[in-house]
Amino acid sequence: MKIIDSLYTYGLTDRKIDKVLKRMQKGKIIKDLHVVTLPLFGDGILEIYKYDQLLQPFYKKIEDDICVIGLAANKSMASELVMEIIQNMYDAGYLNDAKGFLGI
């Protein structure tokens, strides 16, 4: 699982973000964390997953393909975060190119 350097966040304090990133690096369960990723199967612009879901064996097989671009405290905040990212992409002229927008 790759986590971009310019990570978007919503509803998390700086201290909480540091804790979350450390737990993610160790592959530990994190209650109530939602992540925004690039599409895992090629369709769409962005996707939202409950972080714990990505620790399941199916996702472990494709772990190298998972690129986390945002973290949120709950699903509604993750939805708001997706809208913000897409608006930023639109404003920058990258609506259909999330990787280009993020410099990946």
C-alpha cells in the first residue's frame, strides 16, 4: 500500500494523523478510519474504503496497487474529501487524470 506525501485529510488532528500513519505502516487495524484511494480496478476517479477492509486477504494480494491519497474520520467526511479533491482536480484541469494531478 502506497501513501502519497501530499496526503489529504479530513476530521483528523495532526497528532492523530501521525498515529494513524504509524499504525498503517505496521498493518494494524484502525477503527473508524476511511481512506480515499485511486481506483483499484481502473474504473472511476477515486474510491472510498474503510481501512480495515483493505487488510482483508483479497486486498493483500493487490496491496502494491493500492494508492491512498486521503484519510477521513468517517464515511461522510471521506465523501466531503472526495468532493474537495475532485474540485481541486477540476480547477487544475486534471479532472480525468488523478495521477497527473497528484504527480504520481
